[in-house]
Amino acid sequence: MARIAGVDLPRRKHLAFALPYLYGIGPKTAREICAKTGIPENKRVEELSDNDVKAIREVLDADYKVEGDLRREVQMNIKRLMDLGCYRGLRHRKGLPVHGQRTHTNARTRKGPRKGMVARRPTPVKK
């Protein structure tokens, strides 16, 4: 089992399809990494030698920001926007969509489940 950047890659998948399991690596970057290391894209993860895994780790450390470092950078960028008090930061703080999407309907992922109508008790009539 290949463990790279703290993530276990799926054993039976081809390397080009297994590398995107790392946060910050997409299909295009996975193909670039295969080309830089000289490992064929269609080689399965379980067939990788220790030298292959070491080469992939070295390329990732040298050229790419993945997993914890990238997550930390993204969170710091969001925190900076919130501290500045700019529009995007306020949207993050309120938990609303940031990129100008419609919120009158939709936006349920950011806003959470609907809050139903609150039933009011009838007011008692005084005599």
C-alpha cells in the first residue's frame, strides 16, 4: 500500500487515477507527476516499488503544495478575508455563498436546512 502525504492511495487503481485522492492534485497534475517521475500512468499502485513511491514523494515535496499545507493556506486566506471585513469575508462569516450566487431560492448547501414556518399560539381573548 502506497502512503503519500498521509493518504493511503487505493491499491488497485492506476497511478493517474489514484493520485487525485490527494488534496490539491487533479487529473492533469497527476499526469504531470507521472511524466516527471518517469512512471507509466497505467501502472497500478500495488505494482509501485519503494523507489517509485520515493520519487513521487520527492516531486510532490519539491513542486507541489498538497494536503495539510494546502488546506492550511486556504483556511488562512479565508481567515484573512474575514479579518479584513471585506464583502467576501462577511459572506464567509455569515455562511452564505461568496461568489454572487442567488440566495432567494437555492443556496441550501451553505445556508443549511430550511427553517419552517413557526406556528404561533392564538392570543387569548380578554373579557
